[in-house]
Amino acid sequence: MKNLLILGGGTAGTMMANKLRKELKASEWQIRIVDKDPLHYYQPGFLFIPFGIYQPHDIVRTKKEFLAPDIDLLINEVEEIKGRENKVLIKGGQELPYNVLIIATGAQVVPEETEGLKAELWHKDIFDFYTFDGSVALSKKLETWEGGKMVINLAESVIKCPVAPLEFTFLADAYFTDKGIRDKVEIIYVTPLSGAFTKPKATRILSKLLEEKNIKVVPDFYLQRVDNERKVIISYDEQEVPFDLLVSIPVNKGADVINRSSMGDEDGLNFVPTDKFTLQSKNFENIFVIGDATNVPASKAGSVAHFEAEILTENILSYVNGMPMEARFDGHSNCFIETGYGKATLIDFNYDTEPLPGKFPWPVLGPMGLLKVNRSNHWGKLAFRWVYWHMLLTGKKLPVSTHMSMAGKEVEPAKEEEVLV
Ligand SMILES: Cc1cc2nc3c(=O)[nH]c(=O)nc-3n(C[C@H](O)[C@H](O)[C@H](O)COP(=O)(O)OP(=O)(O)OC[C@H]3O[C@@H](n4cnc5c(N)ncnc54)[C@H](O)[C@@H]3O)c2cc1C
């Protein structure tokens, strides 16, 4: 019996276990997942909790219910990956041997990395919405908050779902408008990027939306510390932005076990050096990495984990059969961006092609619009929760191509009036 061991049973680990279970004979391969938490959180739902659009129970299920019966789930913390010995040490001292290892331990927020962020005002006037507890605490705060300066701040640019802070900002504008207190709230978006987003065409359109919604953007702001007494955030070059309510996207890092195993990349963020095409570890031939845990230059998003899972399944099957690994991940990422008032936009891009305007998934028909703000995109975003629980996690094939397609994309930039419908 051979062992395929998966570390992390979140989005990517669950998909990989279910996909590979269909392909690898149960009489030859044991598939085991280790995760420290028995619960599975639908993380895109963290965005909606603060505004009461989803309730906490809408986004939490057990991990076990998404795994095929002949996958072994072990709830325990991985202490160390011993790559040279083909073993993993778990809490309590047990060692788990493997023939093939998949690292799917994700990314986490680490507010402790920034001086003063997780201090006196934490969960009083400073919140995050990147964790279940953070988003629930923020929903309680917003219920009774009467207005003032709301600052949304990205401590770092490498974060999970890079568009989620913008979505939060747009939803906040709509939420306060609905509550009739928008005129009492100043919304300020403070980012280390030089614009609203990393890619030029999307940045142009998203910046225009921010302007229309009367949201001020402070670019090139590298957070150094938070002064709780004066209620200001301070950058490395001593710029200051005062706040009444700070919504922080703290530094994102890979799992602590990556650091404990000395497997992180050089920048100290604990992401695992990974071949960006094959998804094989750069240091160990029988270790593969997927999802937020990798250091590949793609977005850290569930959609990326999904496209990677298709590629990695093919490559692991080739690897175990002694064949060359020919499947190539192209960096495909696909994200809805909520813009408030029941509308959203959509971006689709990869390593080489930035988000372009057009129709998705079918040319002419759409019904979703790339870099267009419309209701179909919003319904697509809401429907995705059902797709996630019922199709994505269980490893079913979705009607979206693994590699980014140029079909439906307009290569020339769209005219302004076509964009903001
Ligand atoms: C607010 C927010 C909004 C988002 N919106 C979207 C969106 O709209 N679209 C989209 O595509 N993506 C979105 N994402 C991103 C998406 O949720 C992640 O990219 C995706 O979940 C990554 O999957 P993963 O398996 O790599 O990591 P995860 O799903 O986070 O799983 C990692 C698992 O590893 C486990 N683990 C870690 N360390 C250990 C250890 N030492 N021992 C045992 N277990 C361990 C954890 O418990 C966890 O279960 C959003 C994320 C956030 C936070």
C-alpha cells in the first residue's frame, strides 16, 4: 500500500483528495488528509457577514462531509514536514510516512506582524474580515456604529483574494447608504499599491468606481505601525491617516509549519517555492504544492486553487506512473468583484494576460460581463457558494476551461460608456 498524504483540508486539499480518489485504486493507494480544524469555512462568505448579507451558519460546514468515504481525515496539527525522510510529524509525536505529499496549508492573516495592530483597540475599533471571528465581530460593530472615518487598509500587497478589500469598500458604501448614514461616513481606502489594483485596465475601471462612490484612495502607503492612542495608521515614510474605525487586511503569510520545516521562500512570508507550471515543489521531487500555500505569481484565490487542481491531478497521475509531467498551469484566475447595490464586475486573467473587457463564459451571449458592472455578475457571485459546496469541493468538473480562454475578450480597451452599465 502506498501513501498519498495531503496537508490541509481546505479548498485545495479537499478538491485534490476527491479528484485523486477517483483515479487512484483504493487497493493500492491510501489517501489521507491532515487538518487541525474539523470545520470548513467558505471564506468568500467572510465578505458578506459584516453587512448581514450572510449569517455565520451560512458559511460553515464540517470537513468530513465533503470527502469521499475512502479518504482518511485526521484532525491534528502538522508540526513538521521532514522532506528528506518522506515523513510528516504531527502533534503528539506520531510520524506519518508518505510516497507523495501535497502541501495545501493555505495562507493566514498575521496581525501580530504589525506594531499596534492587535492591541488595545483590536475588536473595539480595529477589525479584520479575513477570519471568521473577525467578520462576525465586525458585523456586531457595524450594527451600532453611527459614523466617522472608516479606513480600509491593506498592510501588504500579497494577500488572499486581492479584490476582497475593494469589494468590502464598495459594499460598505452601499450598506451605509441603505442605513441612511452615508453622509456621516468618510470612507478611505489606503493601499501599498500605486492604484486600486495591480493590473492597469482593471485599476482604471475600479478607480473610476471608487471616485463615483466618493471613496478616497491613499496609494503607496506601506503600513509600519498603528497608534492606538491617537487612532492613526502610520507608514514607513511617516505619512499618517487618522481613523475612527479601522478595517485592516493584516499581513498574509503561509502556515507556521512551513517555517518550522524551513521550507519557505526567501522573502520570509512562508510560501513554498513551487514550479509555477507543474506545481511540483522546487526542492523535493515527491512533494507538490497547491492553493494559497505556493509562491507562484498567481492570485491567492479559490478559483486559482480549482484550476491548479485540474493540472495537479494530471501531473500527479503522470508522476506516480513514471511518466513526464506535461500539464501546465497558466496562472488562470477568475474573480467576481461585488460593487454594491446588487451589482458586480468580473475579471479573468492569467500569468501573461491582464483582465480585459468582454463577455464570459460565452462570446456574445455572456451572460456575465468582464470588467462590466451588472446584475448577472452579482448573481454569479452569490450562486458560487452553492457551486463551491456541491461541485467544486467534491471534485466535479465545472463548465469553465482550466486554461484562460481569449474567447469573448476584447483586446482593445472598452470605451468608458460601455464599461459602467
Ligand atoms: C475575505 C475573503 C474573501 C475571499 N473571496 C474569494 C472569492 O470571491 N473568490 C475566490 O476564488 N477566492 C476567494 N478567497 C480566497 C479563497 O478562500 C482561498 O484562496 C482558498 O480558500 C485557498 O484554498 P487553500 O486550500 O489553499 O487554503 P485554505 O482553504 O485556507 O485551507 C488551508 C487549510 O490548511 C489547514 N492548516 C494550516 N496549517 C496547518 C497545520 N499546521 N496542520 C494542519 N492543518 C493546517 C487549515 O486549517 C486549513 O483548513 C477569499 C478569501 C478571503 C479571506
